[in-house]
Amino acid sequence: MIELDLSGKTALVMGVANARSLGWAIAEQLLAAGAKVAFSYQGERLKPELEKLTKDYPGTLLQQADATNEDELTALFARVKDEFGGLDALVHSIGYAPREAMDGRFLDTTAADWNTTLSVSAYTLVSLCRHAEPLLREGSSVISLTYYASQKVVPKYNVMGVAKAALEAATRYLAAELGAAGVRVNTISAGPMRTIAARSIPGFSTMYDKAAQVAPLGRNATSQEVGKLALFLLSDLASGITGQVVYVDAGSSVMAMKMD
């Protein structure tokens, strides 16, 4: 069995809100592999939870940073540079859409809700990579989190599906531009997960159950499986993979319908 040793590697994970966040599932894998991890959080109300999650991991760095605020990003990456010197891994686990944009019809999406959702959920990947570029070492890796609603209509996912499509396109463009520096950029398409954010989507429980019924493995993927895939993509084992949407969904995305 191959055991990854990321001792001496540094990572920045952005967007961990709580223990059920996929960002935390990824961070746990990085920490277990020996990486030194920095975390950013959006708003001081999230700090106590992150402090609790990281209390057993000495050397972690925590800093408040709104991913849509250029000044706060500048301060975050300056601190990462001062304390870590550079970065081997960057994890974008950030997404948001106003509740009303998901409750109603997609046709009724307002310009304000559209701009907010795409700015937070897709443009921030571009912005983070721009800030991180001077710190990313040769062989480093960037990952984000997407969802199959970028490819097919998922009821009530609405403008967030458009944002995920934009995120996937941005992944390809970033991979093309950063590849010359030896930096890889990929995105993970996780199946439905019982995160707090996902459970706020109208009809999520029905969607979750149906995905498991359709999936070839007869179940949904787990957050731990997302974390393990992320660890692979962030390591040298995935040194030839970039610009890709990599699925971890127990196979549900390959099925047009259940055959029995």
C-alpha cells in the first residue's frame, strides 16, 4: 500500500466552515499525511469552529479572509509567504448562492443574484490563483470543488449550476496558463454530500436518495472519499493530471437511467 508522506509540504485550504465541510475532509487528509496547513475563514463567527477542528494539529495557521475582498486576500497571502515561504497545495472550497435564487425558477434569477453567485463560486478561483501564483512552487497543485449540475439540470440548483460550469471552464484556462510553471489545476466533482450547505438546497434529501439508487456502486460517495481523491490530486502521484474534472460520485454521473 502506498502511504503519502507530505512532510515539508505546505497547503492553504480556503472555505472550511465546519466538520462536515468537504474542505475539512480534504484538510484532514493533508494533515494526516504530514503537510503543514493554513486555513482561511470568512467571518469571525467561523473562527471558534475552525480553532476546535485544528486544536490537535500544531503549526496550523488561521486567518480571516473574505475571498471576494482583494485587500484581505493580499493580507492572507502575505502572511502565508512570511510563515510558510511558499505553497505546494491550494484548496478552493468556496461557494454561495442567495437562497431565493435556488428556491424560485431559474428564469427569475436576478442580475444581482447571478453576479453574487458567479463571483463567489467561480471568480474567486481565478482571484486566489492570481494571489497564490508567486508562492506556488514547481510541482504544486490547485483543486476546487464542483458538481454534476454543471453538466445536467438538477432541480433547484439553478444559478449555482451555471457557476459550477464557469468554475470548470476556469479550471481549464488556469491549467493552461499555470502549466508552464509546473502548477496543476483540477476540480473534483463530488456526488451529493450531506454537508450543511447542501442540505439547504430544496429537495436535497430526495436528490441524495435517488443518486444512490442510480449509482453503479449502489450508494453515494463519502466525504472521506472526496478527501482521499483530493490528497491524490495534490500529491506527486497525480503529476501528469491537470485541467480535469475528476468525479467521485460512486458512478452516478455515468448512468442515464437505472436498468433494473
